[in-house]
Amino acid sequence: MKTIEELKKIAVDVRVNIIKMITEAGSGHPGGSLSSVEILLTLFFNKLQRNSQNALSPDRHRLILSKGHGVPALYAVLHECGLISEEELMTLRKINSPLQGHPDRVMLPYVEASTGSLGQGLSIAQGMAMAAKLDRRQSRLYCLMGDGETQEGQVWEAILSAGKYRLDNLTAILDANKAQINGLVKDVLDLQPIKDKLNAFHWHVIEIDGHDLTQIKEALAEAENTKGKPTYIIANTIKGKGVSFMEADLVGWHGKAPTPQQAEAAIKELTQSFN
């Protein structure tokens, strides 16, 4: 377990590594990686508590990263857990690297599923949650989703099904950064009123600030204590969080690598923000 102050410091290091990795690769998705940092850190250090000894335990809690293009954030967090070296981080998107541009379960067993075809992650997490129930395991399933991918029909089939089967060991977390590759979510295909829809599908719904570590921690605890229905956490976030020129252009920085000069400016801003 890490304290809030410890996680705040680690969040800066994670964001710096995201910028370095994507810049080195020359391609990637900085906006949605930066928006999910606090969510992933709280999950890994306070719930999953992943390390080299329990990383493949059959009783482990699991995270499905449905928004697979945001995987640089996951790799950077796995590095903080001691599962990926700093040298490996810089092989992002290189041929034969275990750190592919989307999670690859075969190349890197520390990720729980090969994702990136958007809309599929919640179905995978639901299947694992049902299996855990049938096997009488105490494993909890977490699924981190993007708001753009939530427009997919398969997502709503999984939401309907998970509610029916009362999967209280399943928690979906929406990284609601409000932008996708071709525009703002509200303009492309508006999800609102999403809370009312989820309630109607028999989910317990919590809405939080997705960058507030205390709120994330409390929401995860509430999800764990909710019985008889799955939990959906709407985490309101900012795409490109921590880098002002990325925050100012949510759509433009969805899938574009910074130049070395932009990366230098971003890292300077991030490190100064903690001091």
C-alpha cells in the first residue's frame, strides 16, 4: 500500500516515462495514457498490489485495459511495480518488444488480455468475473474503459448481462476524458445521461474526479463493499493531464507523439508541478 503523497510523486514519474516512451517510439497515444495515471496507480498499489511473486497467481485480482491504446500508462505503472525495467520501457512499439502498442498477453504475461479492438474489454472482464464466481475464488475484476469506446454496442450487451448475473466482483472504470480520435465524445455520439442508463441496467454507479487519489481509493472501497450488483465508476479526467499544451488540444493529442522539443517542455512542466 502507498500513501496519497507517495502516489502523487509516483504519478509524476509515470507521466514522465509515458512522454519519454512515446517520444522514443515516434508514435503512440499520449492523451489517453496521461488521463488514466491516477486510476492505474491506485489500482495497482492499493488493490492489485502486483509484484513478481503474485503476478501470475490464480487468485490474483485482475485488470483488463479495454482502452488498449492507453497501454503506455500501464507499462509505466508496471515499471513502478518492478515488473518492467527502465530499459524495456524505451522499447515501446519496437519489433519483437514485449511492449507492443496495444497489450499483448503472449508477449507480456503481466497484462491480462490482448486488447485494442475497442469495446471488447468489458466482455472479457465479465467472463473472468463469472469464472471466478463459479470457481469460488475471491478474485475481483477491474476493467478500465474509454468513453469513446463506450459507444460500441458490445459494451452495452456486457453491461446488460453483468447486471443480470449480479456480478458484484466486477468493477468497470470509465476514463471519461471526453475526447476520442475524431472529436469530442458529446459531438461524435453522446453517452449522456450515462448514469441513468447504468442504473437502469442494474449497476451501482459512482461518479468521481479521476485525478483525485482519495476519491479513487474511496470509490474502489465502495465497489468492494457493494453486494448483488456490479459497480461502474465514472472517473472524470482530463486528456493529456499534466501537460498544458496537450490539455489545450484534447483531440489533437489523442494519437500523436511529441517532438523531442515538445517532450523536453512536457517533462519540465511535469517535474516542476511536483516541486
